[in-house]
Amino acid sequence: MARFRVTGTGVMARMLRQQCVRYQTTRVRSICTSPTCHQASSTAPPFQDEPLGPQMISGLTLPGPKVKQGLEKLDRVYDTCSSTLLVDYDKSYGNYLVDADGNRYLDMFAQIASIPLGYNYPRLVQAAQSGEMVRAIVSRPALGSFPPTDYADLLASGILKAAPMGLDRVFTATAGSDANETAYKAACIWKGTQERGGRDFSHEELQSVMENQAPGAKNYSILSFIKGFHGRLFGSLSTTRSKPIHKLDIPAFDWPVAPFPELKYPLHEHETENRTEEERCLRETEAAIDAAKSPVAAIVVEPVQSEGGDNHATPFFFQGLRALAKRKNVLMIVDEVQTGVGATGKMWAHQHWDLETPPDMVTFSKKAQAAGFYYGNEALRPDKAYRQFNTWMGDPVRALLFRAIYQDIERDGLIDNTAKVGEYIFEHLESLVARFPQLMQNLRGKGCGTFIAWDSPRRDDILALAKTKGVFMGGCGAAAIRLRPMLIFQQHHADIFLSVLEDVLKELS
Amino acid sequence: MARFRVTGTGVMARMLRQQCVRYQTTRVRSICTSPTCHQASSTAPPFQDEPLGPQMISGLTLPGPKVKQGLEKLDRVYDTCSSTLLVDYDKSYGNYLVDADGNRYLDMFAQIASIPLGYNYPRLVQAAQSGEMVRAIVSRPALGSFPPTDYADLLASGILKAAPMGLDRVFTATAGSDANETAYKAACIWKGTQERGGRDFSHEELQSVMENQAPGAKNYSILSFIKGFHGRLFGSLSTTRSKPIHKLDIPAFDWPVAPFPELKYPLHEHETENRTEEERCLRETEAAIDAAKSPVAAIVVEPVQSEGGDNHATPFFFQGLRALAKRKNVLMIVDEVQTGVGATGKMWAHQHWDLETPPDMVTFSKKAQAAGFYYGNEALRPDKAYRQFNTWMGDPVRALLFRAIYQDIERDGLIDNTAKVGEYIFEHLESLVARFPQLMQNLRGKGCGTFIAWDSPRRDDILALAKTKGVFMGGCGAAAIRLRPMLIFQQHHADIFLSVLEDVLKELS
């Protein structure tokens, strides 16, 4: 496997410092020394002028002095206890993140999987400079009360053009947590409306709800899965089951939980036992619905449990969930906040499942930059005004951005690109697993784009060492490394990553 | 009182149609017919080139055909059941909102009190076109993990420059609901940490929290007030007590509630009984804290209950709350989402109270465009990473915008302006109250900037009729009209408003 080495102490790595290398479509690399070349015409394919690779300041221990001092300064007024880098976003470009000290990393975490198309992506810069963007920033509408004349067209040409099949309506929100919580609210309102069977609210309901009591405030619940992550506000956190640190000291609703399949990898070698495990989880989900102290309005599930450790399940499990939800008359909410917008090699990860009927709601955020939930059934829209409402109800700035992102995904075939690059990465990781079985286990995400992960007992060491070599990755769960590159990540980036990973594994062996 | 009439059927009103009138500093009006005059140099004082007044298409019933058709089109994919206008934000300018049919309203509701400086405000347009804004849009950081090198400076020169005295730290969020909920979480984490007294989490806490059970998930509560409004996600909605329609069918935490003073107006005529009422509410708040089934971590209160009906209380009440919270060792969260950023004639409404020690947390959103909570006590910052965390942790786009807003507020003395214009409006409303006592009652907000309201048994008729005459106002509570003009609202705008209101009151008498 030929790889182009760009980090470490090699002569070539040193040679490349301060240079900006132009990739041509033929993959012949020519060097461009213009300091402004990343302002290249936005009609050209993006990032032809990306740096050649990572570039670490020699002799520097991470974090470097400027990152350290900068975080100390920020910490006086803003919580930085979870901060790992201080980033120069002006200098960051394409797949490369540059820190305050000037270290340039190949970014395979992408702001917790939320950057779709690379830093300072030229075509998004154009969108950000447009008159409609400026207007959206300066005159932010209260979308529920005073929508803009062009909002229907903006949705049709952007958020809804990207919508999953069968879900042709949208409720817009501002981030993943409130996208999920408004979906939960829609489910509760739907269930309450159904149970009232067309009658109006009773006097007792109207009175009791102001005291947060039944029958006005319903004792409904949202069922989630062990190790699921759905956000950190009070309702979403009640469905988040990934790690104690997210939840400690915070009041939570007494909502039911069911087991998510714990599959064995590689999947094709464990088909029988994995099927048994998925059948068990489906049975237990059904039992949890039946036994719930509070009637279940909806189940919420991630296509791949991301924060919880990149836990996959097969289409069989999700098809079973879809059927179960229907049979039990509960809604199925698919949380695609992290899986959505292309990273799994499909626009939406649930497209891998071949469902007969779509999920009832699909939530999105992160790489969409916009947030909200898609739905198809008119009954999920409240029957009265101001039931599902807030001041901003989303953000036209991000609706415009998602439109631009989606247009580029389509134009440049970035989902196919991600599927192919993912295959390439997976295949090469398999050979590393064979060579370093103590350091890489449970490789997963085959056929799932670049949504790839594996476990390692030395996870944190691998992450730290790779970072010193200019490759920035993220962890998840107890021992997993998850890959979350952007949709513009290509085979030559994969080569850099694989080369660095191989070095790291060798050093740690 | 001489007023310049611009609506109705007068000759002048018709004359002014399609014209754009330039206000000069001498207040002599000259007519500018250039279609691009609202792109005037942004170094000039803003909105010299504002239209002269409202302008309604003659012979049109509201909503006009384009608003109607546009909302019908949008309704196919997006919930419009709470929509009252379809707005042309390109044509809206300054204090004037233009609907899809071309009707131009003097906007005294300002996107539910969330527009600080007028539509298409020239200096904000400059900020929106800046390189740092473009970067913030295109390369959105995960602020908690990877803050930008200039974030400390951006906070210091913007959000924190505007901070209330004594609260020199900030947690940034995306909107009012999550600003409040993260403040609630900070309160719960603070209380849990205090109760553990320095010991680490127990095994039992770590286990139980994953099941949403005590002792890991705490049975803490946030106390709020009858008719308070704090948002619509699950935690914030549990503290919202304004109207049943906001809460029906949604599960809620069984959190305590206390009465908010129901004062009699005008305040100076009812000092004794109002004092008695405020003392009663303080006693009942204390009793509610003592009797709460779930220990109270914080009380949350609005300086003026806005959505709940523009209910005021005096500094005595808030001083009493501050003292009570201290005595009971619970935190005091002041929700300034609607009252903050100048509209009450102070930057923050709680500055009217002369507190000896500041609130523990002050939440903000709306006119700040940015959102979050201010705090001063380091103990409100979690002791461990990832306890208070999410992907975006705010939005640099809005941090930049708030900085520009604050700079303009300071430069142009817009808070003083608002205080003065508010006095002017209040004084003239008093005379209308005297003339139309059946239609205007409980006028309130004296000395509170333009944060003015009154009750009317014909509230909805007044709002509808004023709208046909080109003045757009909002309601709140059961029977209140609340004024929420922008900070650039001036005496000549007040004259238009007062003239229209007078006409409306005459017609309804």
C-alpha cells in the first residue's frame, strides 16, 4: 500500500513546511506558493489549493504556549474545561485545522462531526456574502409569526430538497437538543390529541396543567436506548443514556429505556448471534413499552449510537423497531443529528434500512448547520396555534447555509465520494487490525461511508500520539475512536491518516 | 398635542404613498425619491432616510391576497397556524415592517421584542458583511472544545462589555429556552456539588443516574411564578406558567410555583396595598420553598412578566426575593430574555432595583440576538469537564452581532433615547386613559422605558383596527397590549402611534 508520508521527522515533511500544494484533478501535485491561493475562484473545484498535509511546529509539546495562554485567558470568563485546542479559524482551510501555535492538523473530528464541507469552503463563503444572508443576519424574523415572503421557496430549495423520502414537512429549530425536544413535544401533543378523540380540552386539564399536574400535563414518556445520546436539555437529557457525567445532579423524567444491540464484529462473521441479540433487544423494547409507568408517546433512536460508542445495528433491528412502533401505536423518531447529511454514504443513515414506511420524524442538526425535524404526517402538526412555538423557530441564516451545503453535496457528488473513501479507509483499516490486534478491535462501519470506528484499550494514547503527528480524531463511548471527517475528505487525505495511524500503532506496539 | 397624521383617508396619507421621506436632524422633513436611499452611508446617523410613516394599500382587507396566498403555500410544508403576517424583509426598514402585499406598518412588536435596532440597520449590515462574520458563518466552531483564538476578545468587547455589574462571566447558548435551561442545570450542579461537600460521585450515583433515578438524578426543582414565562422546552416549560396552551399534553416536572404580585395601577396611588401584596407574595414564596416536594435549587423570575401580561413588581419585591434566596441558600436567576438590552430604559431591567448583591445568574436572548447567561460566582461553573456542554455552545455569528448592537447602543445613546421616548409615550397614554377609561385600564410601565402596557376588554379589536391603520402591536396575558418598539423608536414615531391609537379608541367608543 503506497502512502505519501507528510508528518514525522522525514525530510519531505520538513520540506513541505510553509508550502501550499495544489492538487490537480489528475492527482499530480504542483506547488502553489501564493499566500492568497485559498481565495481561489469559487467556480473551481474546492480545495485544489489545500495544504499538502499536516504540519507540526517542531520541538513543541502539545498544547503549545499560545494555545495554553489563550485558553487560560478565555477561562477567566468562559468555561474551557472541555477545550482541547484553541483554533485559528482564519488559517484553517479545507480538511485542515490550524491551532493558535500554528500547528496544522488533518481534522477527522470536524467540530464534533458538525462541519460538512471544510473550513472556509469557498462556495459557502459566497453564500455567506450574499444579500439574502446579510438580511437574514440583520433582520432575524420570528418565523412562526412573521415568516419571510421567500421562506417557502427557501425551504423547498434547501432543507426540504434534502428531506428523507416521505417526510415532506419540517419544523425548524436551532440545534440538536431542541430539534429532538420539539419532536418529543410533537409526539406528546399527537398522543394527547388522539386520546381526547376530538373533544376540546377539559376544564380540569386547563387548570391542572398550570400546576404541572395531570390530566393537563401528561404522564407520557419517550423511550430511548442504553448508550443513546440525544442532547443535554432537560427533556433530551432524560433520553440520553451515554455517560453519567452528562446527567449527574440534573433532574430527569422517569422515562423507560431499552437495550440497544451489542453486536459482534465483523458483522458477517457473527450473523447468527447478532440476529439473536437484535431479536432480544426488540423483545425487551416491546416489554419496556408495555411495562412503562408512563405511556410511551415515541421511541427515539440513533442509526449509529455515536457519543455512546459508535454502536451499530443492522437493518433487521430497525425494521423491527418500525414494525413494533406501529403495532404499539407509538411514534418512531430517528435522531440523525450526527448520522445525517452524508457521512454514512447516504444522505440519511436510515436510508440504509429499506423501511417499508418512513420513520415518523427524523431530527437533524450538526452538518446540516440548520436544525429541526422532518415529518410527513399532518397529524404531527398541532391542531391549535401556539402549542409548538417559540420566538425564532429556527434560523434563516442556517436555512440558507444548508441550501448551499446541499447544493454542493449534489453538484460534487460528495455522498458518493464519502461512500468510496469510506470503503477505501475501511479496507486499509482491516489490514491494520490484522497487524495490530491488541490495539484495534471491533472495527465497524463497513459500507457506512466514513462513519467508521474501532475500540482500543489504549484509545487515549492513540488519540494523543496521532495528534502530535498532525492527525486529529475523536473518541466516543468507553474505548472507541470514531472517524468523522468532512464530506470533502478524499483518498489522499485517507492516505495521510492511514500512514500516521500506522506509525502510531507501531510506536505503541 | 400636535401630531403628524399619516394614515387613514386623509389627503396627506395618500400623497405620501410610494414616497420615501428623509428626516433631517432639524426634524424638517424633505422627500427623497431615490429607490436606493436606504442604502445610505452607514456613517450617517441611521434611518435618516426612514419612510415617513405607515402606508396601507387602499381598499385592501387584511390579510391581503399575497399574504394569504403566501401563507397557504408555506403552510403545506411548515406550520403557519400562529402566523399573522408574511413579511418582505428586503423592503422593511428601520421601524417599518412591510408585508407581502406592500402594506407598511410601524412595528411596535419587533418580532416578539427581538429586533434591537430596526430592520436592515445599516451599521449591522456592515457587521454582517465583515470577514469575521463570514468566517463565523462558514466555519462554525464547537466553542466548548475548539474555541477560536479571538473568542476571549470577542466576548470582552461585546457580550461581556454589556454584562450586568458583578456578573463578569458568561455561558453562551442559542436562544432563550436553552439559556434558561443551562442556567437551571448550573443551579442543579451547584447544589449537588455543595451537598456532596467535595466528595466524588458515589457508585450509587453513577449507576442510578443512567436510569434517571436518585441519588444520581437529583430531585431538585426550579421555583417559578404564576404567569411567568421562561421558554418551551421540557425544563423551561416546567417553569412557564403563563397560559395552558403552552403546556397542554407536555410532561412537566412537579416543581413549585409562587404568586407574583398583582399590583394595582397607577402604582403611586396604591402604595400601601401594593406593598401588602408584595409582602404576601414574598411570604408565599418562602413557604413554597419550605414546602417544596423537591428541594429548590433556584428561583427564576422576570423583571416584568411579559408573555404573562406585562405584570410589574416594585424594587421592594425583588430586593426581598434577593434576600430570601440568600437566606434559603437557593440561587436567584433573573430571566432578562425580554426585558434585557435597553427596552426598560436601562441595559438590564434589574438595574432598576438597586440590589445590594447582583442576581446569581441573568439570562439573555432576543434583542441581544446572542443568548446565554451571565454569572459572577466561579462556583456556578461545573468542577468537571463535559457536565455543562453541547456541540455548539452558542453562536459566534450572534456574538459578533451583539457586539455591533451594543456598540451602537452606546454610541447613539439609545438607552437614554428609549427612556425619554418611553416617558413621552407614557405621559400621552395617561391622557388617553383619562379620555377612554372603558378602553384603557391599568396603564403600566412608568419609568420603564418603552416597556409599557395596558389592559383593555377590547384588546383584540384595538390590535386589529390599529393594524388596518398601519400600527402593529402585540398582545400578552388575557387582556393586555404590550408595547415593544425597537431602541431606535423616537418621538416622531410615538406621535404616529399615538395618533393612530387615538383614532382607534374614538372609533371603538
